[in-house]
Amino acid sequence: MGRPPKRTPGLPTKQQVLDFIETSDVPAGKREIAKAFGLKGQEKIALKKLLRDMADEGLIDGKKTAFHRMGGVPKVTVLRIVDIDEGEAVAIPDSWAPDDATPPPRLRVVERRKGPTSRGGHAALRVGDRVLARTEETGSGWLAHPMKKLPNQAEAVMGVVEIDGTGKGWLAPIDRRVRNSSPIADLGGAEAGNLVLAEPAGRSPRSGVRVIQVLGDPLAPKAFSLIAIHKHGIPHVFSGDVLDEGKLAAKLPLSEEHREDLRHLPIVAIDPADARDHDDAIWAEPDDSEDNKGGFRAIVAIADVSFYVRPGGKLDREARKRGNSAYFPDRVVPMLPEVLSADVCSLKEGQDRAAMACHLTVAADGTVKSWRFARALVRIAENVAYEDAQARIDGGIDGGEAPEHLRNLWACWRALESARHRRDPLELELPERRVVLDEAGKIASIAIRERLDAHRVVEDFMIAANVAAAKALEGKASPVVYRIHEPPSREKLIALREYLATFERKLALGQVITPGLFNRMLKDVADEDEKALVMEAVLRSQMQAYYGPSNVGHFGLALGSYAHFTSPIRRYADLLVHRALVDAFGLEQPRPKAELPATTGLSERDWTDLGRVSEAISAAERRAMEAERETIDRYVAAWLASRVGEVFETRVTGVQRFGLFATIVGLGGDGLVPVSVLGAERFYHDEGARKLVGESSGMAYAVGDRLKLRLAEANPLTGALKFEPAEGAGSAIEPRGKPLPLKRKGNHLVGKRGRPANIRHQGRRKR
């Protein structure tokens, strides 16, 4: 603590209190102020009123344990790292309330180096770390000098407040993995039914939780996506600085002098009917050149985001932190501010737009013979929905012939399609659920999205451009952010082989594993139910795709080199590929505004830190995918909440020792069938065959079985469904195949030739 002030009778003046707070080298709370001025008894009560008056007058701010000058930061306080900007940590006060009217001050963390690999005697700081630090205000802003790194607080949990009959609060979880409610020690102003964020109130689970933020009505329109956004920590609010730079970038003039003028071509953007941004557009026409008879010339025009989002700027740092846009039924959390993502960068019909054009020469057999990249000026002929484009080709609109520019696209696609068939990429027909909302934000319908040729047309054009981008950069020895999909691991292949053996199908591991091998396997399955099972098993055997600077190919697409180039509005990886193309092919633009970074190519950090950036955007992609999937599950549960008690046609999608997972045919939404509702006998879990087997009856319930199940529960908050047999375990469930042949040998169940079956016991149902 700073030097004690000279003792004066009675209370200190307001200025004396301010001086003490400013000079104190420890948190200056009510106790420290009273001790410093020698206050006792009634004087402490008077001090409490004085501090309250000073807060009301706007002189001080903070809590009773640590005050600071209004608009400032305590001399010693706990900070939370919120960003790593060009290798330097940026922090905000850890106690800053999320709903404060003013944004928290940002402090630059100055770490004293004590060696070549250490900073200030502790490990390098990361986003989310908490530190106790001394602070100072300088002419260039606030600085923080870390004193020690603090243990991270337990992650905030989200739930709904419930009040029991005694008036005690409980936090009902919205995560289906958490089964029990937690007692609430501090409601923090929350009321019954509120969706809240809470944190542990103490070290012991018995301490319960305290509410730190009230989020509102959990069942209100748009609440389901908000739950996912908060749960996964997806950044969804742009700071004023980022928005200001976005507005400045949006005013950049488009010069014809340094761009190819393609505005005369009928380039078309084909997207979902509810698309909020338009990254890509396509054009093709027959090529009448002597060396490409029967072939095509094509252009894939992509929004030139790198022209607007410069490396090192505030927009760039925010986009890198988000990694990608996240799409929910009711909203988009964009990677870029809407002035760019939904307006200036978006390829809108009839508007002049900056584009990165990939020129392709496609042979008659679909081989891409050559490519060229250029910055261009385009004017999209039309934005058309997939369904409308398909209807025109099929003659369903106006009953007439489709316009020439669409017929040319389909003709070129037929060539690309033939090349795809020769390449034989992995063909998995996976249904995609689509939630349609009405104007009030309520669910109008949920259905499986129809798969059209129009989708395949756009996909094959995009794949051709992505391959061209990767190979073009390789030819220039330029860094590439590859989209990588590794072949299945041996462990996954062994598990797949064991599962296929339950269908009396073989998978030889000595051969070269290719996507075509899986395709042929699926073609050999005539029964549609069995094909769905094999397809799901093949999908589970696949590795997860990711981004990286070292190429190992894309197994699923059967491609040796592949990068993402076609969606820079919504993916940071594509933006990095665009910047690399700018450098590799000399596509830099003149600097139009001094307020923005000059280069539109790769920054020094992009060159030297591409591995870490790739890891970060891969993690952001996984985060968004999980949040999007959970949100759809919540919408499905909300859609079904009014239909509890109805019987549905379902298919088993998973088997665990505690029960089955089943999905409603044609709708989706996995729900649990607890083993306790299947009957009173003991059940055993055969992990290899993915079955539950009744000990006495031999009745087996396996992945793929068609079951008539009654919906017992539908929880919109967790997205969880629970089913039960419609008319008892035996009569309503008709499992596929024969009961598993098992017999007891000692304490084990064994299969053919006396080999132990990989089966786990599930206890008898509680009566």
C-alpha cells in the first residue's frame, strides 16, 4: 500500500480519497481506505455513504473491494486477455460487466522478458488468461504490467432459472450432457424462466452457482441461436473501430484501369433462396478455338474481399479471430461487417463489383487444361435460387427453353461431371435438414433439403477453381493454405472392417484404400436400409478435414492439391489464398487511401505464421459447425414439443450400453431410447456389431433398425428427444436381422468358435 496519509480528524475529503486510490499499489477497497485514514466505528459507516456519494457523482467506480477513478482502471487489478495483436497481449478489466453502457478500456500488456523463451517469469499469455497487474495511463493509452498469472475461472455455464416451492433457485442446464440442476447461491436479479450465464459460487459443488448475466427468454424467437453463440463463445459483436474501418473500406473506388472489365458477360450467381451473401458467380460458353474443339471457356468470379480487407488492419484482425461466418436459421454471425459481407463485397445483380476472376479452359472430356487469375470488374446478370435455375433447365418456368447462359453452364458442367466420375471421389448422399421460419421467427416447417443438379453444377465449378488456385500457387512456389482431408486411419479402418463383418461383408486392409473402393462397396448394397447403415459407417471412418500449409491431398475429393478460394466473404482461409494469388501474380492495386494498410497481398505474419493461423481457423470452423448443428437440434425439439405422445417411424442411428439413439425418418433429430424401456431382461452391448442383445430372448436391437416409437419428451433448451416403445418392447420394435448367436462360457458371452464377444453388461431394469 502507498504511504499512509497524514491523520486528520473525521472523514477524509473526496480529494484525499481520490489521491489515495490513485497512489495505492494494492486494490483500494473500503477496508483499505478506512485503515489508511484510521477510521473506526461510526466513521466507517460514514465512509460507506461518502463512497456511495462519490460513485453517484461519477468520481469513482468499481466494487467495495476495489475502487478506481471513474473512467479509469484500478492501479492494481485483475485483467483478462482478450486478444493477441501482432504478438502483443491486449486485456480488459476482468470485472467489467458485459452490459456496461461504455466499452471496457483495452490495456496493452507489457511483459518483461527474463530469457529467450520466458516472459516476466511466466508462460506466454493466451486469450482467456487472467493476470493480476499494475496499470498506468500514458499518453498513448493504458498499459498493464503483469505481477502474476492467475488460475482461470471455471467456464461460465448457461441454463434456465427455476424456482422451487421453497423459493430456492435452481439452474436447469441447456447442455444435454449435464443431467442435474445446480443450486443458485446468487440470482443476480434473474427471475424464474430467464436464460442466464452463471459461474461457480465457490470451490465446492455444494456452493452452487451465481448468475453473472441475464440473457432473456429462452423460448423467444432467435433464442436458440443465441444459446449456441454464448455456449461456444462465438464473437458476434463488432467493435466501433472495426465498424468504422469497414465503412471506410466500403468507400474504396473501383478503378477500371487495373481490372479486367467483364461486365458485358452474363455471369450468374446461383445460391440458396435465403442466401444473405453472394461470394461466387459463374459463366461458360463453348470454346471454338482449334486446340479445344468441343471444350469450353469458363469464368468463376469470386468477391474480391482482399481489396477491402487489408492485412494488419482492424477488419483483418477481427476476421482472423472469427475464422468464418456462422449460419443459423434466424441469423448469420458474419466474419465481416454487413456493410461488406451483405453489401459492397456481395455479388449482387446489376451492381458493379470487384471480383477475383479465375479463367478456366475446359476440354471436352472435362479436363481443366489451363487457368489464369485476374482482378476484374463484374456486373452480375442475375441472382437466381438453385430451385429456380433447375426449373428453368427442366422447362418448368414459363414452359419455354432455358436462357442460353444457363444452358451453357449446364453443358460445361456435363464435361466437368465426366471428369469427376473418372476421378471417382467419395459419394455419400447425406441428408441436410432445413428449418424455415415465418416472419415472427417461429418455425414454419422443417424438412430435408432437396438435392438438385443445380447444386452439383455450382459445386463442380467451385472445385475446379479451388484446384486451379492451389496448383497456380504451387507453380509460383507461393505459400498455400490447403484444404486437407487425410485418408482414414488404420484404427478407423479396422473398426469399419469389424462392423462390415456383421453384414457378412469384407474389407481387405492390404489393398490401397481409395474413395472409389467405398463407392463400389455402396453400389453392391441393394437393400436401401442396409445401404444407409454402410454409408453412415463409411462416414464415421473418415478423418475430419482441416486447413494447413503442408499438402497431403484431399482424400474425399480424390484430389492431390486443393485449396479454398471461392468463399472469402465467409471464410478466412479463402481470403489468405486470395492474398497469396495477389503476390504470386502481381495483382496488387494502387493504394487509394492512406488510412488503410497499403498491401492487399500476404503480410509478413501470414508468411511466417501460416501454420498457427491455419490451426486457429480450423478450430473456429469446428466451433461454428457444432453451434449450427446444436441450434438445428433445438429447433427440431421445439417443433416436436407439441407432438409429444405421437408415434413416429424412426431408425436407430447409434447403440450404447445405456440405450439406443433413434432419428425420425424424414425429419432428423436424434433421441434416446433408454435401455430401461426395452424390457425387464438383462441387455448386453455388442460394441463391434453395434447392438443391444437381450440375455434371455436373444432379441437384438442394432444400428439401422426401423422402429415405431412414441415421442416421450422433447426439450427445446437442450435439443434432446426421448422415445419409448409404442406398444411395449416386443410388439412395436422390429429389429433388422437375426438375434445374435451367443452362449455363456464362465462369466463371458462368446460368439462363433468360442471367441469372446466384445460385449458389455447392462444391468437389469429397475422395477
